[in-house]
Amino acid sequence: MNQMSSMPPSRPPALPALVSFSGDRGEFRRLVTRGALLELITVGFYRFWLATDIRRHLWSHTAIDGDAAEYSGRGKELLIGFLVALAILVPVYLAYFLAGLEAERVKAFASFPLLAFLYLFGQFAIYRARRYRLTRTVWRGVRFWMSGSGWAYAARAVLWGLLMLLTLGLILPWREAALERYKMRHSYYGDLQGSFEGRGWEFFKRGWWLWLLAIPSIVVFPLAPFVYGAFKAVEWRWWLSGIRFGGVRLESKLPHGALIGLYWKVIGWNLLLAAALVAYIGLGMSLLASTSGIPFNEYFKQIALSQSIMASIPGFAVISVGYLAFALALNVVMRIYLLRDMWARVVSSTAIHGIEAAANVAAKGELANALGEGLPTDLTLRDFRVA
Amino acid sequence: MNDAPASDGVAARAVFYFDGTSSRRHAVTIGFADRLEIVEDGETLAVWSYADIRRADGPTGTLRATCLTALPLARLEIRDRAIATDLIARCARLEESARGHRGVGAIVGWSLAAAISIVLVVLYGVPLAADRLAPLVPQALERRLGDVADRQIRALFGGKVATIRRARLPSSSL
């Protein structure tokens, strides 16, 4: 029997290249659990090295057309970026405090310009952080890199932000499209220039009903995770499908409901951990009461009389330990579900067309510093977006 | 030891080389001579000293190696366990660039030192500085600070704050 006859006939357009994620979930869980404990011991300083380890894990287990990516950043670079950002922000706060002495006399709470500046600086930081991560992303021995100006991006983001306020967020699709166009046309893989072809109108058509549901979902709690999960899925799919590098074209088939379960799991863990925290504090307090020799009711009366539970030092210690453990555990849960699992789902929904255009790309581009990474950012996958 | 390259049939699918100047994937064979030879179709692409070879971050089951004297992004990827073991045995300094237990210990130590220094500054440094600086603050500045706080409290609590009677300097003297 001829082996060839069982194969599908070759078609002129090549089959899309697959993107796959092969990371072991247990390994990631150990990584973030150990990282959370080290964060506790190092009063938070370990987060730069933990972020680096997380990215190394996610990048190196993500294979594009059979070849795994590599994250070449270092924790030390993130620490330096943080210190430089601190050196910029502390004088700004001080100068603002002094200027505020005059301004506040004119009108109380005239701190709007400070918030505006922080928003501008935050947008600048987003651009510079993206540039840092992109220049640390290597595939087939060639790095990604970025040109463009962080301030030019920040100015655009602020203007679009004003429009967002005026239109109650309805303009979000066009804002994202415009900002992605700026970011992508300044992104490169070697000498292959990026671009973004997602249209605001496309995003709007797919997501307008979620905008309508946004207000009810704030009031009706169980609706929120559905609406937000669906919104994120629509956004990911639209964003990924708009990415181009030269002749390379990405396409995502992420279903609407793909991420909703992850948000529910985080909520479930949150409730479980909160229940454990309450039980632990209750148990700890009863133990304290029994060892103090004072009858149970009297002990709590004393605490109530002193207005605050904080007045009792052992009680304060019990609550602090419990709360820290709760916060650390919640961090671990969020990193597992909202980083690792979400990454795995988004990545495996993606196909790449025209990958042969990236088969022989010349290396180009310089490394960028980690200044933008210095600002605290929320723990979402958005921070980990690279391409 | 066996100096001959691994058999072509296996190596062609198991060892890849990226030279760091382009994204071209070279299916190569490696030869364990006195230095590591990276060969594609009979042509030697690179020769790496074993002492300069370091591990780069790679997926589970793949040995991804780099070389100190080669281009920074040149990578050799070995996806066959037996070949990887052969190379690891020859590279005594393979793991030197990786962050081991000593690295984590240093991070913990320096973080604790930083935390202790911040606590000491807050406990002793700030009160000391405050004592030294307080007499130097002009009264006009103190009055301004007071005015600002006064306005904020009024704005926060609306009419619920009773007017505090106090002496006011003529504004021209401020």
C-alpha cells in the first residue's frame, strides 16, 4: 500500500504552525509556593526574582512551530529598574508636597494634577516595561525588540483615557486598537517589523453586549465573573488575531467561555481561604482566652471594652500571622489560575500563519533597561504580554 | 571516549543549532573532540570549548546550551537525553551561570539587611532628624501647613466642624 495515498493532498497554503504550552502544573505550583514563602522572608524583595522565574517557566515551555522561546531577563535588572523608578518618584512626590502647600491654600484637594502625572507616568512605565520584556524574549537565537518613545505613547494613552471618561468606556475598542497599533509598529523580531491589524469596530461588534452588561454585573454579583471572563476572552482573541510580524500572521480561536471557569475557581479558593482565616482567628482567640485564665466571655468583653482587638498584643500577632498566610496563599492561587492556566489556554488557542517568513530573520536590536518594570503593577497576565 | 559524532539518523532530529545572527534552524550533529564541534552537512559551523559552555534556560527534556565566547544568543539545543548526558559529562562549568542556593541566600540576606536598615532609620533616624529640623522650620511655613490641614478637614467634614477661633496674621505678612 502506498503510504502517500493516506496523507491529505498538499495544498498551496501551508498548514498553520502551532503554538503549544508544555509546562508542568505541579512544577509551576512548587515554583510560586516557594516564591511566596521567600517573598515573606525577604519582605517582598524576592518578587523580582520570582517574576523572573515565572517568566522563564512560561516562556521556555511555550513552543512556536516546535521551538521553545527563552526569557533572558534577570531578577537583578528588575531590582535596579525598581530603584531607579523610586529615585524618580520620590522627588516628584516631595516637589508635589511642597507645591501643594501653595495650591491647597487656593483650593482644598487640588491634587488632581498629581493623579494625572501618575497616570501619565504609569502609561510611560507600561510602554517601557513592555520594551524590557520584549528585548528579553528570544526565539531561535534572535531577540524581539522595540523602538518608539515611551512619552509619545503615554501622551496618546492619556488623550484616549480622557475620551474613555467622556464616552463611559464605549470607546475602549478604538482606544485599544490605536494603542496596539503604536506598540506593534514599533515592535520587531530581528529585522521583521510588527504591525497590528485589529480594528476597533471588530472588537466593538464582538463585545458591545458585555458593555451593556457591565452596570448590572456590578449590582448582581454572580454576573460579574461571567461578564469579565467573557470580556477578557473576546479581548485576547481580537488582540492575538491582529498581530503581524512581516508576513507572519497570528490567529486565535479562544471561545467566549474559555476563561470564565478560571475566575470562578479563584473566587472559590478565595472564599475557602477566607473561611479558613476566620476559623483560624476564632480558634486562636479561644486558645488565648483559655490560657489567660479569664473566662471566655470576660476575655472578649475586655477586648470589646478596649475598643480594638489590636490592643491585645498576642491577639494582634495571631491576626497578623493569619492575614499574611491568607494573602500569600491567595497570591499563589492567582498566579496558578490567572497566570499559568490562563497562559496555557490562550497559547493553545493560537495558530500562526506564514511562519516560513520567520525562518531566516536577521538578528537586530539592542537591550532595553527595566525602568518601566519598577512601578508596582497589578497581578494580571496583561503584564506578561510580550508580542 | 567515542569521538565520532552521534549517528546522523538520530542527531538530525535531536540536535539543533541557532547561530545568533539569524533565526535559521540548523539540524546539526555534534562531535566530541578536544572541543565541541557543531557540524551541519559536513561543514563545521562552530567549535566551542567545553569550559566556556553554559546552560541557558530551556524547556524540560531539552538541554539548551550557550557559549561564553560565541555570540550571546547562539544556542545549541539537544533534545536527546543520551547526547545531552554525554555533553553534560564533559562540561564541568555548565551550571555556573544558573542561580543556585547561594544566590537565593544572598537575596534573603541583603533583603533582611535592607529591612533592618529601614526599621532603624524609622526608629532612630527620623526622630533625630525631626528634633534637629523642627527649630529650623519658620513659623510662616508652620502656619501654612496648619491652614492646609484646616481646609482639608473642613472639606471632609463639611459644616460639622465648629469654627476654631484663632489669631490670624494679616495675609500680607505671610
